[in-house]
Amino acid sequence: MTYGDFNLKIHRERCTRIIATLGPASSTAETIRALSDAGADLFRLNMSHGSHDDVAKLHAIIRQVEEDTQRPIGILADLQGPKLRVGVFENDQITLEEGASFNFDMDDALGNEKRVCLPHPEIFEALEVGARLLLDDGKLNVKVTKITPDKITTTVIIGGVLSNRKGVNVPDVILPLAALTKKDLADLEFVLELGVDWLGLSFVQRAKDVKEAKDLTKGRAAILSKIEKPSAVYAIDEIVEISDAIMVARGDMGVELPMEDVPAQQKKIIRHCRKAGIPVVVATQMLESMIASPVPTRAEVSDVANAVFDGADAIMLSGESAMGKYPTEAVNVMDRIAKKIESEPSYRRALDKDIPEPEATTSDAISAAAQQVASTIEAKAIVTYTTSGSTAFRAARVRPSSPLLVLTPSKSAARRLTLAWGLNCVFTKDAMDFQDMIDKACTVSFKYGFTKLNDRIVIMAGMPFGTPGKTNVLRIARVSKRHLEK
């Protein structure tokens, strides 16, 4: 991207967005500002950790950084979801031997080499003989041989050490669990009052889970559904249709699905989301070694690069930025990888090859036409006016080769749009009339370095102005001297 005379570099020189998780290593104003400067477009608040006071402090710091940089910053509150865990052992841990019998029950007495409490009646209701239980992130594997109302008998397939409160995954059945626990409901109301932009919904199993969350939020935040369970993978069409965004959460997905299936599922889910026109995030262990090392492994670099090549809207750091020794360096590395891949001719060819067909709507027709016109006349930017953000999401769907500049009077819309591929948002008043629409687009595109004198831009807007969902205007304009003087 070429910057104009004002040289205001408040927007990224890449289209793939970066999410950084905040935590003990990144909880100060100085570090959060450094992460933003290094390339973080959106910050994730993990509701599994920290108090409401901690979350409120981080939220306030992010909003101050946004004010200081004049760059919209999105905030994702990631709800914990239903966590399934075993109970506690007499000596804190046991060793499960391969081929041995081991029982799970609902007796809260301390566990031993023969049994342990599994305080989740939903598992007892849903399990069938032959199903698997995966323990401690899949490191241990047991197979169900007998079920009674108060005991599950299993045979150890893969043994090892099992310690207090380790997690349990149940990949073979859909559990009768609500996606939102009591803790989640309390957290949800709290973060909605704070004013977060996105809600991460953990352990989604079906579209019904997403609908319940949407009914509760009532549009106060957008819903990002995390695809972690096989049941969600199988119901991906229905989940994508009702969600505002999707996360390919490869941690638990890699536990419950065969690990060799995860790369193909990642690509499949990205294609689904691109076709639907909703943002898709690739997450988990992207630069895991940078928790302790200032440089990533070559395999991790390739992993990040592949997610960018696949056309993901955003890539996410978890422990790397939350508790690692090198949070800013991790963002910087991710930023450099994305920029490098996006500069490769093969990246553009891959995007152009996989452009989804426009749906039979005015906004899709205008978005497709804007991409074609901008390419033909070598426009320096496509400028999109939006109030709700829907027009901008549809513009990002076609992955245009010209930069996308979004003008919106809504801070809420601008912050949500930080998750989407290639959208550079500026807060501004809506256009008053047709000429003001042209003048504002030319002036802002020059001010923020997208254009120079005599460059042409393509403008997408809706009339009457300020009416959501009314994209019906496509205009070519040229930056003139009077736009430089405004």
C-alpha cells in the first residue's frame, strides 16, 4: 500500500487480522499498547481466568489505547463453556495401566487406583458401551464396557498418569449440555455491560447452542462460534448459517478428532465461512514455542503461513501473548509472516481462484462489481460506507485486490469489523448528500495514505444515506486538489 503526503500509518499493510490473548504477561497499559503497535487488531479476554475486576481493567486499557492510536480495536470475550473434569485423588494422582479396568462414578469421595468421581450426570445419560473417554487433553484413552445409573466401567486403552481435576473429552456422543453454564451467563451479562464487541462461544455442538446465545445477547455483541467438537464439525453448515463468525479451535478439535483430520477440516471450515461471508479465525498453538523462545520453529511459521494462504480472516495467539516471555515478539512474528505471504503472487492467485459466487442480493452485486471495476481501472482503494457493518463484510467476502477503506459513523460496527479480512475502518459522520459522499471518500482515502493526487477510487454506498442494508450505489471518483485541502 502506498501512503500519501499525510503519512498517517494508522492502518495495517496486511489484510489478515491478528488476535492477541491477554493474560499475566500482557496486562499492563504499556504491553497492550506495544501489542497494538506490533500488529494486534483485536484482543481476546479469556473468561476462564481472572476476575470481573481484572477483565474490566483490561477493557479500560484497550479502549484507552484505541483512543490514543485512533485505530478501532475489537474486544473478544471468550466464554469458558462447560468444562468436564474428573475429581480429586487421595494422593493427587494415579497411574492407569493399559488393559486395566477403571471406574467413574458420582461419589465425591477421593479417588484411587480403581475409581474416581466424574461429577457430570450428563455424561452418564449420553454414553453408550463402546464410546471413548479421553483424559488430560487426550493423553489417556479409556473405552466404556459397562454403564449403570451411577457407574461407568471402562478398560484403559492408552494409560499414563492421571492427576486431580484433569479434563475429560467425550468425542463419540452429543452431550445434553447447555453451551452456557451458570458462570458463562454471569460472565456474559458482565461483558455485555462493559461493551465488548465479540462473544466467543465455547464447545458448540449444534446450531441450537448459537441461537440460545444470540437470544440472550440481543445484538449487543456478535457471536463467534468455536468449532472444537466432532458434532460441531458435522453440523458446520447449520452453525455457519446462524453464527456471526467462526473459530477453528484446533486444541480440543485435535483431541476429539484424529489429528490427521484437523488440517483438512481447517481448510473445509474456512471455505464454508468464505462462501457465507462471515469471518473465520484459525487458533491454537500457532507459535506455541514462543511461550519460552524468542523465535518460533520453522514448522510453526509454515502453520501460520498456511492459514493465511487458505484465506483465513484472522489468526490468533493464545498462551504466546497471554503468559509467554515474548508476547510482543510473537505478534511481530505473526505480522511479518502474514505480510510476506500476502505479498506472494501465489497468494493472490489462490484468492482469485476461490472467490465465492455472489448471492442474488443488491449488496453482493455491488461488491462483485466494485471488485471488477477497481481491478480494471487500477483503483487505489474501494471505499465502503456502512452503518451496521453488513456491507463491509460482504465487500471483504470477495477479497478484492484493492485496499478496502470503511467509513462508518458507528464505533460498534468499526470494532466488530476488525475481525474481517482487509477492512480498514475510520469513524466519520455519514454522508449528507451524493457530492458529500464523493468528497468525504476522496478526502479520507488521501488523509490516511490510501491515495495520492489524481488517483481513482471506487465508492460503495447506499441511498438514502444512513439506512442499513441499502447498498445500491457504485461510483468511480478521482482525488483532486480540493480534496487535499480539506
